[in-house]
Amino acid sequence: MRQLGQMKKSTKNSLFTYTLVIAAFVVVQALRMGPGVGAMLEGQLIPICAYIVMALALNLVVGVSGELSLGHAGFMSIGAFAGSALALALQSTVTLSPLRLALAMVFGAVIAAALGFLIGIPVLRLNGDYLAIVTLAFGEIIKSIITNVYLGVDENGLQFSFLSNKNELADGGVELIRGPMGVMNTQRISTFIAGFVLVLVALVVIFNLVNSRTGRAVMAARDNRIAAESVGISVTKYKMIAFVVSAALAGAAGTLYGCSQTTFAATKFDFNTSILILVFVVLGGLGNMWGSVIAAAALTILPEALRQFSNYRMLVYAIVLILVMLATNNPTLKGFFSRLFHRERADAPHAAAVKGGGKQ
């Protein structure tokens, strides 16, 4: 316990969040083995993991970097379509589903990160809410583009057409994206375990970034851009790192979600989805990662869980919203563990002094 009391506050917060996520995973797995999780809730487990990662990714931009993004659903859409298309293309060559899912996630994350980098080059150099405006437009543009894209693959390679389906696939060819209909007839290769692993990976990446020199530079630029620049911090560079990492995580979350559906269209990832993710972040607390985990999980599962209580659904939903916001932003709850550790740390010198006095 003495070593635990000497840990940094950031390390304690990270360990607490890891413990929270692992405990939740163990509880859900135990419920899945019994009658505790119905078919409806079982179908929500992977989307919950995807939205948790999305909330963590957006919190990195909004809470840590101090920039407002209103189009993170666009990065999720890119990851969903790019990853699902790759998974479809590899269906006959890579038969091992976990490997195919991992490759699809990496591909979706890379494509989303590349687009995030391209967006950040002109926008992150500017002050103000330009990022919010550009990401809002980006999300709508991506939705419109994907709605008009027809993509297939056959023995001759990729077949691409825009606005109308002019692809003439050879025998054995596979249609990857079908314009307004999106992706269809895909295998569900995403699993709850894969979602849990992705959540842990996202937490490890974000906590290591925030607690590193890069993270401190990002927060310094957030708190006072002029002061940060005056001491030699490249504000654009460090904000770009945070934004690209956030886009990559959103792309991976999109792939996880896309590979859990047999059919989905670009309209799923609209402006309302971006706002919903922003609500997760705000309710969980800006910069509060474990708050984002709780808010995303609770608010994703709540509408489905309350579907049978149609007369009281909105009342209960509003009450839970208030409780989540109070719980995740309550200084008493947030400081419980840190006060406990601080008290142990304060008692340690006193105990050592008493022990030393006894020896005299």
C-alpha cells in the first residue's frame, strides 16, 4: 500500500480506469454465461465498445487538446467502410476471422488517420472554432461521397464507379460498396472480446499520450497558446498528433462496428451521431476518460433497455442522464481514491517518525 500511495495521480487514475473496464468485462462475461443478458442486450455489446472508443477518441480532441470537433462520425464512417470493404475482399484468402478483423481495423485506422492529417494541416494552424466548422463539413461530405460510391473487386482488381453502378465484375467478383445501400451481406466477424481489447488499446494509447511529454505540450497549448509558443512548443505539431491519434481510434471503432453488421449505409454516420458522441464526452466530463467510458456505455444501452417501458421511457432516460452527469463530474466521487491515497501518503511519514522514535 505504501508503494501505491507513492504513485503519481495520473498513474492511479489510469489504473482505476483499467480496473473499471476489466471488472465490467468480467461481469458481462459472467452474465453472458447465464440468463442475465438477453438477445437485445447481447446485440448491443459490440456497439457499446465502439461508442466507448469513439467517446475516448473525441475526448482526446475536446477535453485534452481543447479543440471542438463536430464531425467525428465521419472518421467512424471511413473506418467502417474501409475496414468492412477490406474484410470482404479478404474473405476468401484470410479465413481466420480474428486475423481478418485485426487487419481490417488497422486498415480503417490508417485511412482515418491519413484523412485526419490532411484536415489538420490547414485547420490546426488557425485560432478559433475553425476545426469544428471543417469537421462538420467533412462528416457531411464523407457521407455524401460514400453514398455515391460503387466499389467491387474481382480477378482483374478493384472496380470503381461514381454516381451510378457501372462496374462489370467477372465471375466470382465481390461488390464491396453499393452506393446508397452501403455494405451488404457481410460476415459478422466482430466479437465482444475484440471490442474489449480495442477499448483497452484505446485507453493505453490515450493515457500514455496524455502522461507523456507530448501530452503535457498539448495541454499547455490548450491552456495558453501564446505562452506555449513563447517557450518553444510547436502548438500545431502537438495538436496534430492528438488529432491524428483521435482519428485513428475513431477509424478502428468504425471498423469494429461495421464488421458487426450484415448491412449498413453511410446515413448511419450522420451529424446526429457526431453530436451523440459529443454528448458522451460532455456528460462524462471533459478530459475525464473513465467518465466517457461510463457515459458511452450507459447512454448506448439505455434506449434499448427502456424500450419496453414506453410510457416512462423518456422520464427514466432523463433521470439517468442527470445521474450520470452528477456521478462522473462529482468532485467527491472523482477525488475519493486520490484522497484515500493522499491520506495514506500523509500517514506514512508520521508512522516512520513514530517508528524511529521508538528505536531511540
